[in-house]
Amino acid sequence: MTTLRPTSRASTPSPSVSTESAPVNGLKAQDTSAWARSSAREVSISELQTKFGWTDQSWESGLLKAADQAGTKTRGGNGKVSAAEIQAYLTAPTDGRYLTSTALQQGRAALDAKLTQAGGSVKVDAFDPKWQDGLAKRADLLGGNGDGKVSQEELAAYIQKSKANQVDGTKWVPDQQMAAFQSRVAEAAGEVDPLRPKGGAGKGLEMVKQYSRLMLDEGKNLPTFVSHMLSAADIHETPVEVNRNKSTFVRDPSLPLTGITDSDYNNTGFDRGHMKPAEDSPTQEAMNESHQMTNIAPQYGNHNQQVWRTLERGIHELVEQTGGKAYIVTGNLFLDDKGKPLPKDEIATTGAKDRKIAVPTHNFKTVLLELPNGNLTMFAYMVPNLKDGPSKKEAIVPLLEDARVPVDRIEQLLGQDLYAQLPKGIQNQLEKDSKAPGAFQLEGSQYESMTLLTQR
């Protein structure tokens, strides 16, 4: 059994879990080929600008236009984009204007490989594919001395300047932010998306953030769910200065003054429990967003600080150590002792007199994990929000093990298809499995690390 370690800031992912020797849940990489962004569903750039308020000067508009120009010979430059065109551009950003964390990691790895052979520095045109030549040239000119060669130091300086928005014409867009951006485009094009469950129309207020999506239950004053993508590349590219202590809980600025405020939780006895974890934030902007009250639900202290924290940390470490990326949906349920939805008048509430907040009986978390080789695995937890929840590791472990459920169970309770972008055959295979290989392991004084993949 592989044990996952706490988060580090390594420059490149170094997966400690073997993902090549055996398919996960029996699902081989080639089985996922049907999960691809559509090239047929195009939407005009001007329509997207109007819909989402993106100006010509915004990075969003710039990215749309760059993807359009880099499109296929038959469609490129037609003023329209598809999700597939955006994905193709991000995979090979030939102009180097918009770099995801994944692209940065690939650039680092390519340079490391070249330097291992040559030592010191290498010519800027020594890379394949060509987009890495472009990255090397920009690093030499904008982060180095412009001598036609690039070194690790020059690339690191260029990347650091790009992250700090100190390089004109280059923007770092974390994978997590890009996933939310692509989700907007997919929605406008009528395409299913892993961050937007199917079947949610009319069940709550759908909100798209810079780094996540959510459905707000305005009657209960908390999110039904929050969805986000977490990648190993983002974890490794997160600047060290990103810190939750710099953020404060705030009313969601996109809501009217009737929205929940931080003070509504004062003297309630409940923690302000994050749905999208604060630690999953690749930038300080994302950290600030995670502290908006539309990402918060009332949780009992031990549940939030011990049990829920253990689950969050385990998933974070799993993504980092496998080098993969996870599409995570987190939310709230209100169930009786038989697992049936509670009637409205039996749901406990807390908060101010004029802004009551429903208290969930359970928090859920579903994860679709995509490994670097294309294999997929899926798992879900439905964890009771207990007032007297355990605080010792020996009790937390069996509680979480007992909380494993099939993703199907969460979908039944929500009445939504959480991962509708997957072909039905793959959904049927993954969503019914509540016991994918894995276990919790004790880590001394550390939180338990969750291992859901085993070496075979």
C-alpha cells in the first residue's frame, strides 16, 4: 500500500503511485477517449463577451481570440470558438500568451530533460514540440540575458515574473481557473461539463466564479454544492505566499445585501465550513474567493477541524502524489436517520433571526480523478455532521471508511447527474462502485493520508 505524504512545493510532480501497471476500477485509458471537448459546438466570441461581461481588454477575450486564431484551417479565425479549440490551444500555446500550470510543468520537465543531457543551458530552438521553443525564447528574452540559450534559472525567473503579472503579453492562468473558464464556454455552447451537473435547472441559483461553480439554495442560505477542479500542476505551481490568513470571510459580492454575512455565524456554535477547501487555492484571489459565504456551510467543530479536514487533506495529497487532476463536487444534505430527505419543517437552522441558515445533517464529496495516463477512478463520501464527532485519528479513520458511498447515491439524493460528460458505459462502471481500492493510513502526528490507488 502506498502512503501519501503532506503537501510539498516541488518544482515538478513526482508521482509516487504507479498508474501504469493496472487500470483503475478496470477502466483502461483508451476507454476514456469518448470524453473529449466538442469541436462542433462553436459559439461566437462576441456572444460570450456579452453573456459574461468580458471586455476586449480582458484576458478572457484575449484567450478566446488566441484560441480562434490557432484553430483548424477550416475554422480558425472565424470569430467563433469551441471548447475543443480552447483545449487544443492550451495544450500547445504557440504564442506563449496564456500559460496554464500544466503547460508550465511540461515546460519545466522538457528543460530539465535537455539540461540533464547538455548541462548548464540549451539553445532556445532545441525543443519539440515547437510551443516549448516559444516558451524557451520568451524565458531567454524576458527572464534572462537574450543570448539565444535558456537555463533553469532563466525559466524560473520568467515564470515568477509571469505569475506576478510583470511580463507584458503573458498571463499565468492556473488549471483551476481555466477549468471554470472552460465551463462557462461549454455552458454557452450547450455542452456538458464536469463542473456543471446535469439536471439542476430550477433547483437553485447557479453561480460561476473565477475558480469554481456552485448552486446556491437561497431558501436554506447555503450551497447545495460547490464544484472545482484540482490538479497536481496547480499544487506545485502555487506561489508560497498564498496564505489563508490573508483572507477573511465576506458576503458574496454578487448577491444583494440579503446574502449571508460572516457575522451571521457569530455565537451559533458552528464553524464556517468550507465546501471548496481553502487549501485547494492556487492564488490569493482563489483563496479570497473560497472565503465568500456562498462557499460556506455550518459544521460542528470536531467535524470541520478533524473529520472533514482529514478527508480534504487526503484528496489534496492524492491528487498531488498521482500527478493527476480531480473534478470535485462538495455539498450538503438533509437526511433523517433512515437516509431519507427531511421534510422542510424538520430541518434544523441557525443564524440571525431574519437570515436563518439550514444545518446539514451530512456533507458529501464526490471525486472524479483523471490520472496522467488517462485512467479514471471515482469515489464519494457522505459524512455525518456530528456535534460529538471524533477528534482522535483512531476514530476518524473508521468513520470515514463507513462514509464511503457510490456516486450514484449522491446523484439520487440531489436528482442530478454529476458527471454527465462521461459516456454512459463508463458512468455505469464507476458510479456504482463504492469500494474502489484504497484505505486510510495513520501518519504519526500528521493527518491521516488517504490512499485510493494501490501498487500492483
